[in-house]
Amino acid sequence: MKYTQEQMDVMEAKIVELLKEKGEMRFGKIAKVLIHAGLAESSFVVLTILKNGWKDHKDFKGNDLFTSPKTNVWRLSETQ
């Protein structure tokens, strides 16, 4: 399924909200929450959003939102 930029922004906002509430979460749990909320159809799009907001990733889009250590636990970046 192709997502519009508006849908991607809504998913990104939901991820930020989750991480503000929980502090940190594993990728699988973030994906599960978004899929059950009907915002995403697969975990691939969730991972894409996380990577696009992670400055150490090659697909970084300029919004330093998330950090991820090697354990795949995602957090909000310090600048957030």
C-alpha cells in the first residue's frame, strides 16, 4: 500500500507520542501498536518512518527524532 505524506506524518506523530509516554520501546511493539490502531498495514512502513528520523541511518530525512542502539530499542533523540 502506498501512504500519503499526511498518513506518514500521522504515524510519526503517534510514534513520538508513544515514546514520550513510555520512554523507550522495541521496534516490534511500536509496529504492533500502529498496526492495531489501523495506521499501518505492515511493520515495514513503521521501520521506514523510524529510520527516516534517525540521523545515523543512510535514509535520514533531516528530522532528528529517534535514536536506536544496537538492541533495536527506540527512543526519542535528545533534541526532541
